[in-house]
Amino acid sequence: MKNNLDDNKPIFLQIKEQLEDSIINDSIKANERVPSTNEFATFYNINPATAGKGINELVAEGVLYKRRGVGMFVAEDAKEILIEKRQKTFFDNFILPLKEEAKKLRISDTDLMNMLKGDDGDDNRG
């Protein structure tokens, strides 16, 4: 868990994203237990309901599942679910605006691909 939370984003989202990142980078693997709402609440000195909101969103997305009396665990296909979701978000938030801006600037698809590969064809830059 991160030691501190950011004031610029809702706490429940930060907890949700921390868990997502831990699953994607294999810090927490499939079928492993995740910290409870009370553990999050104690660690960050927050209301357990706040932590629960982030965890419940992951349950609703099929990323976590509950074992009654034991806790929350990472679903078998959680990593794939999260990667697919983040790929779509990446496309919507970065690729589409990039393509729109390239079109405005009359940058061809070929030139854009070369730029993405790090070869913009301009050897005069310093």
C-alpha cells in the first residue's frame, strides 16, 4: 500500500487504483487475499465505508470476489479484465485525441507512426 493518499482524487478511487495496479504488476496474484476495508481504514485513518466503496466497485467489475468470513480475493481473470479496461481507457484518452490533433496538423498516418517510433525525420533538433 502507498503510504499517503492524494487530495486531488477521491480516496475510494485511489484505493481502487492501488489494488488494480497491484494486480496488473503481479504484486497481488489471482486467488490471493487483498487488504480488508478495516485494514485500509486503519492504515490510512479513513472511514471503512470509503475503502469499501473502492473494493465494492472491483467486486462489481468481477476483479475481486468475497469468501464469506475470510475476506476479498483476486478473481482468476482479474488481470486480464483490468488490462482490457485500461487499454480501452488508454485508447479513448490518448490515442483518439492524438489522432485528432495529428489530423488538424496535417500529419499523415505514416508520419505519425514514425513519430511514435521515435523517428520524426528531423535531424536538426537539439
